[in-house]
Amino acid sequence: MNRIIVIFALLISVLQTPSASAEEDFLLRVDMNLIDQWNNNETQLLPITAQMKQVRYRILRSNPDNLIGQIVLQSQLKDKQELYNGKWYIGLWIYGQALYCASDKSCNFILNIYPQYPKSIRILSWTKSTDEKSVTIDCPGQHYFSDEEGKSILNFTMSISCLNIPKQFASYAYSGYDIGVTPVPYGFTAGGYVDNPFHQLAKQSYDKNGGKQGLSKTAPTAGSTAGDKQICVSASSGTGYSEKFTLDEQCSDSSEWEFMYCDAHPKAELQVLKNKRWQKVKIVNGLSGGICEDVDQPYEYIHSSPLIAKYRIKHYGHKKFSTSYLNLKIEKKDSR
């Protein structure tokens, strides 16, 4: 819950990938304020590619259950793969009912939506703003880029009914980029409201298309595994930790595995066993001020790879703790 506390504190102290559509293809078009009343000095530290202009929402006439959240960037991305470089943290907050409900802890629902390689989205949910821990929501959705008038737009497709998004909600976008300073600088768009007069049509469309099961059929997660298989990852403590422990298994319908956890060290190195030797895959800086609420383990990590092999994660960088290793177990399982 730290991420929502930190970000709000900074501010206030079926689902098919659609192509560019004409105006009549949308039932609802909401463009939020261009004026950033939540601006902060950190925005100027972001690379121009990570700076945002506006949040917009669209609802397709062909599927009123399909909510499209759009983050309009300040410029056009030449390399869309920059989104997956491990340094860029961008996404949407959807919450309610009041725009400033976090300040008095009166929010009655909170969603954090952000991209997950290669085409899917990850959705974290809090029932109310006083909840300490989030829950990952299993509602299939996608993300994709489009370009418009010299600017790139990051689109998120979501099911209104599966996520129980109410008729009216508040929203804004965040964008953080690891430029080598602590804490990671963030920028924010102006917040605003969405009032959806077609909310009843969403449930009708959702039921007509088979409900939650229909989401997977009409909009399979990009790269989903064949034969209804999942890739599951579990972890256990290796050398360097003062006590033995295991971390809960995390499963994905994507063609690559992903594992998220918290640790005390600010740096991590993903390693794979090849030819009987551990080889470096990539080095990742932990995200402070993320979803990790334990002050003793403040750094959030998300590791992923399309390769099913023997992996471990080396953690280091904290003067008070020894270098430690987390052993991963990765396997394919039947979808539950």
C-alpha cells in the first residue's frame, strides 16, 4: 500500500486491441484536464519520452464493457520497447468516489493498472484506502501503443464489469523513471472524473460475451500459452539469508513467467544456470515507495523471462546485510 500512500501524498500531502477509430465508433469520450494541478519539480527530471500530457477514456460502441484508458505522452516514442527497459514505471489509478478521497482515507475502491510485457496488463486492487495490502485482480486486459498528432498514446483495455468499475470514478496517471537518483522521480497528470451513462450496457455486453470466461476467448492475453497452461513461479531462500523461508507461488497465463516480491537490498541480479555456471541475465534496481509496506523490505522487484530454466536472484547493495540469493522454481501447470 506504500505506493498509493506515497503517490497520493505527493499529490495532496470481447477486449480486442482496436485500431484508430472514428468518433462515431465510441459511445463515450472523456478528455481530462490538460492543466496539471498536481505538478511537482520531479517532472522535469523525467526523460521527455516519459513525460505525460493527459489522461483520456473511451468506451467502444461495439462493446460497452470495454473501457479504454489512454495516457497521452508529451512526445512520440521512436522505440516502443523502451516501455520494458525495467526503468520506466507508468500506469493508471482508478478510484472513488471523491477525487481527493486518499487525503481523508475515504476511498471505497482503488485500482492500479500498469503494463505487463509483452501485451497484457497487471491490476492491483484495494477495497478501501486503509487496506495495507493489495490483491492482484484476474481480469484479462491488454495494453498497446498508438500515435496521434505527433504524440504516442499508451492504451489500456479493461472490462468494466469484471473489475466492478462504478458508473462514476476518479482517475489520473503516473510516470516514474529510474535515472539513478533516490527516490525515483515521478510525474502526474491532472486528475478528473469519468461519468459513464452507459454503465448498464456494460453488464449486458459482458454477459452476452460469456462473462469473465468470454474475456479470455474474445481477447486472449498476448502470448498466452497454448492448451490452457500457466507458467508458475515459486521461490525459496538460499545462501545469505538469516533464516529459511518460501514465497507464495505466482502464476501467469502469458508465454513468459513473472515474479514480484520485496527485499531489503536495493539491487538485484537475475541469473540463469547455463553449462553448469550461473550467468547474469540482467541487473535491476529495486523500486522504493512501491507496493512493499514492510520498512525492513522496502524494495519492490519484478523479474520476468520467456525462458523456463533454472534461475536464482542475487541481492546486494545494503551495507547492513550480506549478499543473499533467492532460488526460483519455474514450471508449467494446467490453468486452474
